[in-house]
Amino acid sequence: MKLNVTPLKIPEVLLIDVPCVQDHRGYFFESWQQQKYLPHMSCEKPFVQDNVSYSVNNVLRGLHFQHPHGQGKLITVLKGVVVDVAVDVRHGSGTFGQHIMVTLDSQKPQQLFIPEGFAHGFLVTSADCVFHYKCTDFYTPACEHTVLWDDPSLNIAWPFKNIVVSPKDALGLPLSEIPQSYLPVWSKK
């Protein structure tokens, strides 16, 4: 089955409608198949790590990025609904500081591909959520940076007011206060 891939407002970020077979027993879909996916992605490195997180309603995780050791991510919500956000943090990019916001729902098989150079976060809008993402580099704590989830300059319209964040995420910095040396550099490919 063929993937339906839609470039979003920032065209490197892709929304992927995943072919899914459903019947009275449930459903089946391929969440990754290299030959089908790679022609659509600006993936410079292979996927090397898979992560799964479980979160409850109103939990926001993010906005995280790594530099160096940037991570491209292929995101799938396995249970529940999230509002997923990608912020362009590539210094010199024409879309620097702009964001993409999409709703991902496990009842509608879709994925989001976010290439390296973007901060990423998500907010759980269902009772709970199981969130899966493939990464193109290993998690490297010394290279992780956090953009403040409610940075007013980003103008992200999170749909809830009573958001729950970790102490680490609460200490994120506005994008304008993150040293330029911590930011990936945009390059025309």
C-alpha cells in the first residue's frame, strides 16, 4: 500500500497517512518500512533508537532538541490523542521560530516526521496516551536543550490552560535566550 505524505507549512515536516487494514478483529499497519518511507524524508541518518512514553491528560512534554547529535523523529501515537508541535530552531532558516501544530489520534493512523533542527513537544488531550517515536540519533543528555513551552514569541496556542510539565521543562528558556552556539545551523541542501 502506498503512503500519503503531506508536507506541512514548514515543508521538511511531514504528515503521513498510514495505510491501515481494519476488520472486526482490529487493525494492522506498518509503522516503518524503509523502502516506502525514505524517498519522502529528508533523513540524513538511519533510525537508531525507538522510544515509548506514557502520559496522562494535560501532560506536556517538551519543547526538546539536541545539538549537536540532532534527532530526526518519526512519531506515532499508539493510544490516545495529542497535540504535537515542532518548532524550527535552525539558526539562519527562513522559518526560524515558526512552528507546526498537528493533532495525532490513535484512531486515525497518521505519523509526523520531524527532521533534525526542530524542537519538539506534545500535549496529551485524551485521558492518557502511549507515544512512540523513532530517532535518527541516540539520546545524549549533554546535548539536550529545552525551549520554554509557553515562550510568548512562539505564539503556540496550546488548547489547555492547566498544563502539567516536568520541573526540567518548566526551566526551559525562551528561544531568544538560547545561545546561538546551542542551535543547529540551517544549510541549503
